[in-house]
Amino acid sequence: MLLEYKCKNHRSIRDEVNFSFLATKDSSNSEELITFGKNKFLKKALIYGANGSGKTALIDSLNYFKFLVCSSFNFILGEPLPRAPYKLCTKEPSVYEIQLEKNGIRYAYGVSLDSERILEEYLYFYPNNKKTKIFHRIEENYGVAVNYKKIFEPGLVFVKPNKLLLSCCANYVKLKEVEDVFLFFKQDLIIYNEISNNWFNYSARTINTNTDVYNTYIKFFNSIGVDVNGFDARIDRKTIESTDLPVSFIPQLKNFLIGKQGDFVNVKFHYNDFDINYEEESLGTKKLFDMLAPIIDILNSDKILVCDELETHLHPLIVKELLRIFDMKNNTNNHSQLLFTTHNERLMDLNELRRDQIWFTEMTNTRSTDLYSLAELKNIRKDENTEKNYLLGKYGSIPLIDKNLVKILMGENDAH
């Protein structure tokens, strides 16, 4: 479970921003909260903001943090660290910090780095609610707690200035606390990007092998008005030819793949009177097909889905139903969570959401991102029309549109 996330100096984020799933004292929809220790946490949160205000930058920073943890043990000594700092802060460190729960234990993990090395890295956990150090690294001084020094020794051999201690030790040391945090990033934190993620193959394979999921697919699509009565998912292994690869592939990669064996996945939707290939379906139907199997896994495995603009290609009513799925009112033990950015103001309904579930990004006068929740704003009534007030600019976080925009687009000289 994700509890809190902070980052600083990443793309449009210059100063520290802090996102939290910690619930406020607001009593509305309290049955949807997750109880952990003495606190309650949210199952879902939405982030609104104008184009270019930093919504995607926040998701990208979390994705980058995951990339570092999962991949840095493979970095080559002497290679610069890939990062994307704020344009005016390229010589300042970037900072990423997370608080998480795994197997009933709270952890705090953070990293500070520049383009050459890891400057600081720490991991603490809270057995019996008492903060306990596992390690606190300052550059190449690893600061491992006394109780763990012998356990860490085999992994420290692999740590370099540009490699995370967590990544190296999770792969070469047997320590549950380190493994749990690494696996949180590797397995539990699911960050969906419509361009780079290919969930189609996963979903096709799942309905091909799991009868329960196959039947769920049919019931789900029928429930939203798509009268499909079956699917045919074929996975054929054959030799890759040049015509099988996208034109955009670089020549070297094409030459490497041609002649090798590869899996080719084809899916057909069966209707009463005809069949339709997956490629012929609407963008929305294809997106739902791609996402449904991973969402089922996320819900069943207490994972966290982070998604940039979940509503793309989907009808607002379907998005609302997806939100309700994550509430899981009939299963109070479920700890799955959803965090996504959106422009759909119709979802901003205080009958459906709590004020602490609605977040905003806004571009400051220094061209950097600010992040805040509706719960932080004063004089917000529980019964107010949030959709209307958001569009009126009461909460900020909307584009400032020039009243002469049409004249500008038409090229009229007197637009200003």
C-alpha cells in the first residue's frame, strides 16, 4: 500500500511536492477507507490540472523512482545517472521519498542523487510502530545498522556510486525487509502508460488460460452494452519477418529481430452474427480489453495502479464504474489503490469522492509545479457544486484562456 510520496527537482517539479493517501478527519465515505495502524488511508485519488501544469511530471517521477530501484544494479560503473531535473536546477540533486506498507509493516525509503552518483539513500521500517534504521547511506558511506552488517556484506560488494544499495542488496542478500521494499516497486507499484505499456498480450494470455477471467470479461463487456458472447485468443510462435515489425523500428533492432522466433497474439471478439478482430474494435473497447485483466490482478493482489489520464477513450460512466470497483465496499481487507490524473470534471462529485481524494497541480509564477488537495483549501462545503466551481476557477488549477483565443487562431491583427 502506498502511504505517501514526495519528490523534488524532477521535470516541472522544482520545489518539493507531497502526495498522501492519508485520510483526513472527514467522515464522508469512511467505509471506503483502509485502516492501517492508528490511521486510515484512501483507496483512490484523482489529480486535476491544466495542460502543462505537472500532472504527468508527478506520475513520471514515480515511474522514474521505480525504474531506479528495479534497474540500477545493472548500471555500469562510470555511466551518468539518467535523470530529468528542473531546467534551472540541473546542478542540484533530485530527491524521491516514499512511505509504504508491505505485509503489515510500514517502511520509509528515500533517495537523493545528481547526474553522477547517489548522494543519499535511506531505508527505515517501523516494527511495533517504532522507527528503526536498516541503512542510511551518505555517498559511499553505507551506514548499515549494526544488526544487519553481516547480512549486508555480500551485497555491498556490488554497490557503486551510481547504484542503489537497495537494488544491489535485494538481488544479492537474503533479508526480508529489503526484499519486501524492492518487490513493492517491482511487483506492487503498477504504472500504466498507454504508449509504452503493452497490456494486450498479458490480457490475451490470461483469458486464454484462466476460465474465471474469461467469463468475467464477457460479463463486464455485456454490462456496459457490448454484446460480445466470447473471445478467441490465439498465440502463435513463428519466425519474425521484416513485414511483422513497425516501420518506426531502428534498422539495427530490425536486423537483430528478423529471423528469430516470436509470439504473435491475435484476438477475435465473437458476436451473435459475426466476429470482429481486435484491431477493428473502437479505441475504448481495445483499451478496456487491455486493462481489464491487469485490473483484476491488481484488485486481487493488493497492488497500486497509477495511471495518467485513465479516462482517455472511455465514456465517463464507465470511468465512474472503474472507480467504484476500487472502493471494494464488500471487502474491507482489500488494500488495492488507484491514483490517476484526469481532465474529467464530472468525476469531481462530493457525493462520490471525499475532499482529500481530489488533488490539483498548478503552474506557479516560476514555471514550476505546485500540488495540493481540495481538503487543504478553506471554506469548501460538503454540498457545494465542485464541478461548477472548478470550471469557474475557485480551486485554481485551470488553464488561463485568452478571451481573444478565437481571433488569435484566425490570425486577426487586432486580437490584442
